[in-house]
Amino acid sequence: MTVEVVRGQVKTLLRSGSDVHVKAGQARIDLVDGGQIMICGPAHFSLLRAGSSITLALDSGTIHAVIGNEVSLNIYTPQIQAHPISIGNGAEDVLVGLDSAGAMCIRANKERCESSSS
């Protein structure tokens, strides 16, 4: 992990195997292949990457991932494994939250494409 300041903003470059703690507030991970992972603290997770596959092991906190077809995302918690699957070519949108007492929330959403008829 490396930290640098770019135009007044602190940027942290994560490497595969990074152990991430967000003590309070929000953090955002911009993926090189496109998409974002937003984190609401307090949160703790580990991040692994192999090729175009990302594995996120969530211990606590809430993550909201919006990714394209170029990235395969697996989210592990002590209770479940979540793997969003794209239907069509739309972005995958998943929210997974886990608090320290073990309560969990999961939401999967896909933006609808509206087509016009002639």
C-alpha cells in the first residue's frame, strides 16, 4: 500500500492482500478496470486480486460495489458468499452490510435500460 497526495486529495494505492480498516466516515476504491467500491465505516475487510477477479472478505461494515463486466467480484462474510452476476451488459450493483453483532443486510440491484419504441 502506498499513500500520495494528488491535487489536495489523499490517494492510497492498494495491493492484493491489503487489510483495510475504515474507522469512521466513508472511503471509496476506484477500480483500475472500472467501477467503484464504497465503504461506510467503521469497517474492516481484506482485499485480494487475481487477474480480473476481486475477492473481498468483509469482517464488518457496509460496502456498496458498482462494477462492470470486466471485473468479477466475490464477497465473503462469516455467513455467506455473494457473487453478483450481470444480466445483459449493465453494471452490477450490490450492497452488503455486516455489523459487529452479526446482523446483515444485502441488496442487489441492476439499473434498468429503458428503450424507446418507434
